[in-house]
Amino acid sequence: MPLTLGTILDSESLLIQDVLVIRHAYNAEPKSSRLASIHATSTDDEILAYTRRQSAASRIFPAAPPRLWVVLLPESGDRGRLWRVVENRGEISNDGELREFDLVDTDHMHDLLNRLVIGWKAGRVWRVYGMTAATYPVLEVADAQPPRFPGFDKLIVSYERLQAVVKERQYAAWQTALSSIVGIYLITDTLDGRHYIGKADGAENILQRWRTYATNGHGGNVALKGRDPSTFRYSLLRVFDPTTPLRDINAAESHFKRALDSITHGLNRG
């Protein structure tokens, strides 16, 4: 019998009728909104503040929400990782547009925080009652410690992992490191071993550049557009401080294109 969120709730002696399950998103709030957005590097205090404030419209958020809120953070695909189980002690303000709730942390599922990953079957719906969420499958119970950043000179990631690295909360340390440097990177298509050499210069850092690849697979590079990114592997050849002159970064890029022959026998077009 597959393991479900309902099984976990039962093991914690939580009644599903007392539970609301929320899966936050990392989407920017519209300018007209009074809500602040959250992102992969948001602090726990910021996430809690974001969770406390909800729409006053009952079609968006329940008029009488349950006592316990199981709060998930988004991951690639239809996945959600457990952030906290908080207790709703009631509404403390309502101005007709936004409501604010008194939420306090609990010890429920404490050993599974940041470890439990479930499959989110509600699509773009971001909150469901416990009765619905109880059927959602448990996909993973991860190690308690987040993945350790290996260092710039040892970093090699697949396309699947790249998608996680650039946006998931467990990779916050990686994101901080990659946002601090510019430089020359290598994309290898493991299907045939051909190379593409690219750069992130003063206009964008490595994290920003790699987020583009994670989004569309090709980053706008013509020779990569017709290829399946699931066979790509990403690594760093040389890193620079963001204040490095552009001419030095360009020179390094040209050197590696010659050294790896990525124009004649690879995927660079010039």
C-alpha cells in the first residue's frame, strides 16, 4: 500500500478534518497586491509572515480555516516539501481585503521538517483541506541535512538537478555561492560528448544565467535548441569576481573554446 500524507497525519494523531494543507509558490505578487512575495532564500520569519496574511475573499481562502495548517514549499514539478505545521489561533485583523491570523509553530511532524516531500495533485490550486490532501503520495523522506555545496571546482550537475539547484530552498547555500560569481561554464551533452562553452559576465551572474537554462533548456543558444536538455551536464571552468573587466572574461571564454575545440567539433557557433 503506497505511503500517503494521510498515513503521516494518522501517525501524528492529527485529525484530517482539523487540517488545511498549503503549498506556497515562488511567484512574484502583482504590484497591486499588499502581499510580499517569498522566494527560495526567504527566511522562516518571512515565510511565516507571508502565511499569516490571507485574502479576505472566501473564494480564495476559507472563511473558517481549520486549526492546523500543514505548510509546504514548492519544488520542481508537482512536489511540495514540508516547511512547518502551524496552529491557527484565530483571526486578529480583517480590513475587508486582507485577513491576518495568529499562527504559532507546533511540534507536529517536527522530525520531518524540510525532509518530507509529497506529490501535489491539486495543480495550480495552492490550498486544500486535509480530507483531499490525505490521498497525496509521499515521494521522499530526504536526509535531514541539505546537500553540501561541493565547491566551484568540483561542481557538476545534471539538468534535472540544475532545475532543483536554481530554485529549491534546500539549495539556498548553492544559490548564494553561484550568485556571487561570474565566469566560464561548460555544458556537455552526454549523449554524444559535444561541448558548449558559455559565459556569465557583469550583466548577469552564474546563477542568473543557469536559471535561464533551467527554464527553457537552451538559454537562447541556437545549437542547443534542437537537443534534449535532459542529457546535459553543467560545470564551471573558471570563476571570476563580478568586478572583473569584461575583456578578461571574454579572453578566458575564447581560450576554452580553442582548448576544447568547441566551435569546430562542439556546439558553439562562434
